[in-house]
Amino acid sequence: MKKDLASPSKLKKESITEINDNLVSYMNTMAKVDPTTYEATAKTMAELIDKNNELVKRRKKTKVADGELV
């Protein structure tokens, strides 16, 4: 049964691809088409993505500074 399930790392990769390729693009487009409805959500998504990206960058710099391989 477990062989039929996707691995967590594969699910993560597929989720990130789906979010980046489809959801973000859709929200940005809809924010231009109907700003009243979509602009706040698109802005929040962008802020969360930027914040997460910054945390990942910091984590990589910290590991390198500590002498660990990234």
C-alpha cells in the first residue's frame, strides 16, 4: 500500500511548482482584473512568500557560517 503513495519530498516539490506556476500567476492576474476582490490576498501571498524565502536564505547563510555543508 505505501508504494502507491508519493513521498513527502515529491509532494512538496509538486506543491511548490503548483503554487509558483499557477496560483501566484492567477492571483496576480486577478488582482489586476478585479483589485477590490483579489489585491489584498495577492499582496498577502507575496509577503508570505518573500518572508519564507528570506528565512531560507538566512538558514543557508547560517549553515555555511557554521562550517556545515548546505
